[in-house]
Amino acid sequence: MPCPCIFVTRMTNSFSIPRGTSDILPLATPLWSQIELKARDILSIYGYSEIRTPIYEDINLFKRSMGQTSDVVNKQLLEVMSNPTWIAMTPQEAKHYQDQGVLKGYDPAKSVGLVNESAYALRPEGTASVVRSYVENRMDARESLSKLFYIGPMFRGERPQKGRLRQFHQIGIEAIGVDSGSPYLDAEVIGIGVRLLQEFGLSGFKVKINSLGTKDDKENFSRILRERLKSKLSHLCEDCVSRFERNVFRVLDCKNTDCQKIVDSLEFDDQHLSAESRAYFNQVKESVASLSIACEYSPKLVRGLDYYTHTVFEFEGGGALGSQDALGAGGRYNGLVQELGGPAADAVGLALGIERILLSLGPKEISGKALNAFMVALGETAYKRAFVIVDFLRKSGISCDMAHKPGGSMKSQMRQADKKGAGYVLILGEDEEKSHSVVVKNMSTGDQELVGWDEVVDFLGRKVK
Ligand code: AMP
């Protein structure tokens, strides 16, 4: 039995992965690469180009775009530490800095405050960053419609559970342009989401759709919602009571069973929409249908972020995901570009969660790519020669490996070749060293022949290509 003190020492010297994050290990990376490659292929077919933005941004970018009352901003932003500095300030100035959220401390006796003027946060989603970049790089001056996509990690300080992580990955698209408020573009974006999910191998997911309308329609919607909920306020959970005032739409997403029952009992339709917004939404639905996509009108689908206007949609998984069943979501966000200092550009986008897609696909084994050849070297002199031959083979594009040091037996090296699924084994021992050749063994037929060092690259090249 091992001494417990050794165990304790090892524990204190070891580190664990942060909660809510995961290692994507070599057995899983081929599947991730496949998803990413497929996404890139399909998105280029639809005319989208990749954009890569930093993983952290000015915290106010997220506050301004997603809204102070959204859970993502309110509770889940992961702030990036920068160095706060003490500066002299009056109580009024301290209040001003506090309102801006940059005051980290205040000492009234000395009239100094600790201010973190450069406050950053890890990006909780991609839209705000892409719009920031669109505006900053004046993309509108170059093209009337920018079709952009991103693939990368997002960060939210959530309570981790199945399908809900603190670092997760999204494939997202954004179509931004002045005068791009076309229902056909909304339909195209929904169509892209469906196509991507299908290409990844998913079926049986639902497309849910709703319209929030313009800013005024949204106001209308929240007023109607408040009216309907007012008499039920005492039955709502504590969070929803405060949501009622701050962002009543969030009540519709509450996971509390009592709140859900109340929400289920409410009846809604599109009465908050103006005639123009209703016509726009009808055209979106008609265009989605013309792409042979069935979607479910869900008048309670609102999405909790400030920037959404008009169309909002969600791809709901077929049950494998439990309570976290959204595979992806998106919508139109007219007005955000202007809100962030850009031109009057309209926009629509979506984001799919890669972890949720993989969970939905279920356990999948993708075997790593098998090696073309494995070199077995017997003895140190042969190993030195084999080391160089392997280098030649690799430089000519033949995947090849060998033991990382001399001295292994024939049996142990053959076992390694087998484990790596090598198509051919090259054997270089004392006899082959003398005859300047290697034995090349075809591992599926068992056939073998002697091939000169000068010819082995061409010989194997012909066999494996
Ligand atoms: P959202 O930006 O919240 O609309 O999320 C878009 C998609 O990203 C969701 O439908 C999920 O598939 C995925 N997603 C969002 N938050 C998480 C999370 N915390 N963990 C894993 N996936 C997430």
C-alpha cells in the first residue's frame, strides 16, 4: 500500500483544469477538426469569409451591446485583470467612476480611489466583437454587405453542468451591411444553420422562430408581458420578480418550474408587431419555407439580449441534451452597428455551440489517421541510418514514425507499428545495413521485399499514394 504522505505531496503539486472548461484530447481533436473543416467549406459556399477577433475586449463593449440587464452581462462576464491605479478624486468623482464600473476601491480619508480604467472581459459571444471590428475597420466603405464567420472559444461564468460550460466553442456568422434589412437574408441565415447542423450529421432538431419587431414593437411586447404577469407576480421566483422590472423577457426563459407553469399558461401571438413588422416576419417565414425548412412559430421565444430586433430563432436539439437543448440560436440586430458608433447598418447572425453539437451526435470514434510506414531499427548503427531514412520519407510526404531511441527489440517495435496502424513496416538490421537496403513489409498481405536505400522513398511513394 503506498505511503499516504507520497499521495498528499503529489496532490498538492498537481493542478486541475478550471471548472467548466475541458481539455480536447487527441482522440477527440479529429472530430473537432472535421466539424471545423465542414463549417469552413459550407460557409465559403454561401460567400462567408472568416474573421478572427481577440478573445477579450473592452468590457463596456459587451455591456453596451448585450445590455446591462442580460444575465450574460450581469452575472457571467469573466473579467480580465489589468492593473488598477490609485488616483486623487473627490467623492463626486468616485461616484462617477463607480457608475462606470471602474472604481475598485475608495479611501475617503485620503481622497484617493483605485481605478481600473482599462477593464476587459473575455468574450461571452462573437457578435459584439465582430460588430466592433466592422465599425473600426470601416468595412462598410469596402462592401455593401459583409458576410463574416468565426469559429472559436467563448467564455461565460456560468454554473457548469452538462452542455453548459464556462469555456465553450461557437461557430458563428454575421451578415452586416447598410440597407441589408431583407427578410431573404434572415431566411438564408436560418438555412445556413440548418445546413450546417445537417452536414454535421444531426437530424430531428427543431427550428423555432419569432419576431420581436422594431424597438417600438419590443417596448409594446414588454408592456403586454408585464400586464399579463402583473397579477402573478407573487408566484414568480425572486429572480423573476426583479426581471419583471429590469428585463421582463427573461421571465420567459426562467428554468424554475413554478415560473415555467405561469409562462405556459400565458397566450401570445404577434399583437405587439406593427403592420410593417408583421409583413416582414411573414416574408421571413415564407422564404424559410421556400427553402423546404419547417419552422415552428414560437411566440414566447424572445432571447434575452438587448440588441435583437425582428427575427429571432433557435435550433432545438432532439432530446439528447436534456435541459440545455439549444444547439444554436440567432436573430436580427438592426441598430447595434449604429449603437457601437458605426453607420446605419442592419445585421443578422447566428451562433452554433460546438460542444452541444458533439453531445447531440453522441459518442463517436474517429480513428486517428493511420501511418503509411513504421521503421524498425535493430541496433544502434542501424538506428542512426534509419533515423535519416525516416527523415527523407517524411520530407517526401510519406507519414512515417520510429521508436524515439535505439535499443528496442523487434517484438516491441512491431507492437508499436501495429498500434499506430502502419500500412508498411521497414526493417533495418545488421544484414540490411551491410547490403544498403531495408526490408519493406506490407502489413495487410504479409508480403515483403528488399529495397535499396536509394529507392525506398520512390518505392513507398508509389505504394501509398
Ligand atoms: P447564445 O449566444 O446564448 O445564443 O448561444 C448560442 C449557442 O451557443 C447555444 O445555443 C449553445 O449551443 C451554445 N452555448 C451558449 N452558452 C453555452 C455554454 N455555457 N456552454 C456550452 N454551450 C453554450
